[in-house]
Amino acid sequence: MAVLAGKQAPDFTSVAVMEDGSINEEFNLKDYLGGDYGLLFFYPLDFTFVCPSEILAFHNRMNKFKELGVKVVACSIDSQFSHVAWRNTPTKEGGLGPVDFPMVADVTKQIARDYDVLIEDAGIALRGTFLIGKDGLVWHQTVNNLPLGRNVDEFVRLVEALQFHEEHGEVCPAGWNKGDEGMKADAAGVAAYLGKHADEL
């Protein structure tokens, strides 16, 4: 498994179904993010089981992601036509309905390979999620095996942690949540933080 954290996020151009349902034949990740934060997530297949619950969980938190300045992008090996059909299927029938972020068609599977989430023998992607900073670096990555759905609230927390670090220059200790105290990244900072919080960790 490639470790992309701390490296530039692999750029790509592919077909995508956009938020308004239109098809963008030349969707480019870097251009779409435009220097904003990005959250790119891979899922195995359209019209499956865990996947719609995750996609709707991202969709239901889009107001929060937008508030934080984060652009969300979904990606699977399905075609744009499959994405459109799934979006046009009601949720009570296992569909998505309209979702507020692009769905990229990775039919060549090259994007999944570049992010090292492709299961080659199955030809589908694992549940990989990549938090991309304004600098284009991957700040966080997680990869779940197929049966394990993601906790989307954790990605909200991670964005808030990254923004806290950027604003204050402090690091975020274990279990940090917005509003919590940060830590100065030196020996004195560690000692001061642990002196107050060691028993809470």
C-alpha cells in the first residue's frame, strides 16, 4: 500500500457526473479543487450495498464540508452512465437521488491504481479516502476493506484539525475535537499538555 500522506495528491482527468447531473468529459481534480481543500473518496461499485450508505452520509454533511471550504469528490470504476442511472434511482429502491458532489468514472482503473486502492483481481477499488490540503498535499489517508463502512464525521474532524494547525501552528493531540486545546510541538508544549490532560487520553 502506497503511503501518500505528505506527498502531492496524484492529479487526474476523467469523465465525471457533476452536482447538477451534467456530464463533464474532462473533469480535472486539480482544476476542480482550485486551491481549496479536497476530500477524494473511492468506493467499489454503483448499485451495491455499503456504498450508497457512505455516499449519502457524505451528501448529508455537504453543508458542513462547504462551510469548511472542502470540495468532495467520489470515484469508482463504473461508467458515467452507471453513475447517472444510480443518481436517477430513488433511495427507497437502493439508489442515491441527486448528490452534491461530482462522481468520477474511472473505467480504465488508472485513478484507483495511482492512489493504490485497486484490488487488481477483482477490478474494483477499496474504500480509500484522501484529505487534500490547499497545498495539494495528502494530509490524511485511510483505506477500508470492502465490508467496513466509513465514519464520515471523522473526516469533518480531520479537516477541522488541519485548519486548527494551519491557523495556530499547534499540533492536535489524540482525540482532539474542535474547541479543544492544541499542543505546541516542542518538549515544553508536550509537558504542559500532558500535565493537564494525561488522564483524559
